[in-house]
Amino acid sequence: MKVLGAAGLAGLFSNSAAGKQRDEPVYGDRRGPVRKSRFTVQIDDIQVPGWYQIEMPSVRIGKANYREGNEPEQDRQLWGRTEYEPLVMRRGVEPASAGNSVVPGSGQPQGTKLFDWFKKVTQGKLAAARKKITVQVYNEAGPQGAPVAKWVFEKAWPMEYTAPDLDASARGEIAMEELTIAYYKFQRKSP
């Protein structure tokens, strides 16, 4: 096994044979985990841009302690119920009517679409509100990148809508709306 010092590690991550850093990007040369800032979101197979942050859910399998009557000091740990956290999605607020930003075929302004989706649930139209959400993460191979990871949330619906906090002293901060999403199931799939 070869152990590399700091100079050796710098050479592994450099873009040239001499170990010097180049100013221009070299796509596809990065090894290791992908960065979390390159992602897209599709809702019912329509790409929806402008997402600022996606909190992916965690999955936890509970455990139950079990002990036979003749085993006084040792509990056996059995699996229990699987619990899924919700998906949390944050996006910058868009104007309710900004020129041509109307959802095709619906006549609705683009800016109110997320709240209108939540409103369907409050009106009891859960079957109409269920949608498929796909989140894909991309690598750095070129300006567009290639998908390397994909999560699909089936029969998803918004269970909570949070309007943005407004602050007159905030300088340049984006007003964010947030949706907390419940779903039937989610899977990690090959892109």
C-alpha cells in the first residue's frame, strides 16, 4: 500500500502532469463523490427550474429489543418499523404574472403553481394532487454534465407550504417558499 504525503495528494487532484493548477476548467477529470449543487427536479416528467435547496429524506429502520425468558442479560435486536422522513423543497418566489410565464395549457400564472398544488390538497383533491417527483444529480463532465444519481418519489403530495419570511433589512436575499412533501414510496434508481 502506497502512502501519499501532501505533495502527492496535490498531484492527484491537479489538472496537469507537473502538478500545477490550471485556470480553465477540465471537465470529467474529477474523481470521487459528486458535488451537491448540480441537480434538477422534475414533477410529473416536466423539468421545473429554480430550486434552491432540496432536503432529501432519511430512512430509518426502528429496532425492537427481544429477550427469551432464559436469557437474563442479553437482548436480541430485531428490526422494527421503517420510517421515512418527508422531502423538503425550497425555491425562490416567482412573480404571479411575469409576461409569458403561464403554465402551458392551464392559463395559470407560473408563480402560483406550487401554492395551487398545495391548495388542491386542502380542498380534498388528493388524487389529483399526487405527482411523481424525480431528483437527479449531475457530475462535472462538461457544461451540461451527465446524470449520476436519481431518486424517484411516487404519488407525492405537499403536506406543508411555508411562505417566505420577509425582512426589510435583508440585503439581496432571495424570498424563498418551501414545500414539505409526503409520498407513497421513494427509490434510488440508475439515471
